[in-house]
Amino acid sequence: MIAPASRPVAARRHLLGMAGLSPQDITAFLDLAEAEVAVSRQTEKKKSVLKGRTQINLFFEASTRTQASFELAGKRLGADVMNMSVASSSVKKGETLIDTAMTLNAMQPDILIVRHHSAGAVALLAQKVACSVVNAGDGAHEHPTQALLDALTIRRRKGRIARLIVTICGDVLHSRVARSNIILLNALGAEVRVVAPSTLLPSGIEQMGVKVFRRMDEGLQGADVVMMLRLQRERMAGSFVPSVREYFRYFGLDKAKLALAKPDALVMHPGPMNRGVEIASDIADGPASVIEEQVEMGVAVRMAVIESLLGDGLEAGA
């Protein structure tokens, strides 16, 4: 375990987003996650640092990958982990988010891992409970642990994040992953580009400190990292792209488009992938892809976040 002085300062009680974290906070999370990677690769994967602590995973949206990652993270740290099935809970019977928060608070958990379909819902819940809260994705707002695991993957492969060109491609409008990554990558000194059709770019995206492109051949030139985003059709009310076939032709990552990036460029995707929509199978499974490594880093990062919030010697802050 790292010393308390090395822990992220701004995230002492909750991790609700990347906004507000300093480069030092982010680096402290990544440094601790490096140590957690070694733990996960041991035969004996258990630590006792959180023995006796209780973690509740509260997912209002289905997410096999993220929920399983948080569950493994908690168990590897020695915590008691409970997955709350919202589909069969009182929420489906009309209970409000505040009622749910008060009910869970009465159970005396130490940490809540929350995913919700509405932006800001996790922050609201955090105001109503006495324990730590981690945002596992809220609407199109933020997904901080995804950004951290992406950063850890990049740093392990490239040795740094500063001065790298990272191109984020696809459905930026509906992506909480894009938002968290833009904040983190800018904080650590990367050049961030976004590429998407105009219909999938948020208004004022330039104000987030990114270079905006509407053509893949322009945005991918010289990129060190190509981060593809899932086309989130479930969040689309209306027609944002002419057809899936047209979308792949112009904005899907294939060999020809990837050849515009640097020869040693990394290919990333937060998952789940729509093969043949935003990424070709031969690219997703090819030598440039670090998609499986992202999944492994996800467990390590979530271990680091939980341990940082609950570990011995950490003061409970706001």
C-alpha cells in the first residue's frame, strides 16, 4: 500500500468524475494501479487491506463488463461485495433515487459503486449517503474509471501520456467515456483530437481543449493512439447517421484509415464493440489493438480507486 501522502488529494471520499482532479491526483491513481496489476497477475490474488469493509454495486443500467470488473476489484482487496439488481428492486416499483440512497445508507456500506442512466444522478446520491461513492457511468456525463484504465494502458505501452496525439473517433455526442478521457488526457499534457460527423459532435466541444475534425483521414494523421467509441444507438432520439453501412465507410476504423496514424499507433475501444460498425474485426483483433489489455487494466484501476478511498490512513474528505 502507498503512503497516505501519495494518495489522490481531491478524491478522498468520492470519485464522481475526472473534473476537479489534478495531474498529481491522476498520477497517484495510476501509480497505485500499477501495483495492483502485479497483484492481479499473482496466483494468490487476494489482499486483506479492506477486510471487513462492505461494497455495494448499484447498477441502474446493465453493464456486464464494468460491474464484473468492480466486483473482482472489491473481492481482490478483501471487501464483502454485494451486487444489487435494480431490475428486481423497489426502484422498479416506484421508489425514488433518494429513497434508495437512504435505504442503502441504513445498511452501513463503506462504498457504493453506482451506474445510472441520468447525468448527475450519482452526484445527487453521493450527497445523501455517509459512505464513499464511485461513479461507474452517469448518462452522457462521465465515466472516470474508464478514463483511468485507458490512461494506464497508454502509459504502460508508451511510457508517457504527455505530448502524445490521441484521436477519439465516433459518437462523441453521447459518450461519457469521451468526456472523461478528454479531461484526463488534457490534464496530463496530451494533444487530444476528436473525429466525428457533425451530428455526433457536442455543441462547443472545442471549448474542452480538443482539435475537432470531421474527416478520419485528417484526424488520424500522425496519431499515437486511436480511441474508437461505440455508436450508442440506444441513446439516439432520431437519425444521427444515414445508415450503419455509410457510417462504417466514413468513420469506421479499417486498415486503410489506420495506416494514416503512426506505425506503432495503439487501437483502443471501451467496449462493447460493434464489429463492422465502428471497427473492423481484423483491426480489433490485430497487433495494434490493446482492447484486451484495457479490460485487464480495468480491474487494477478499480482496485486502486477503491483502495484509495477506503484504505488505512486516508482521511474522509468531501
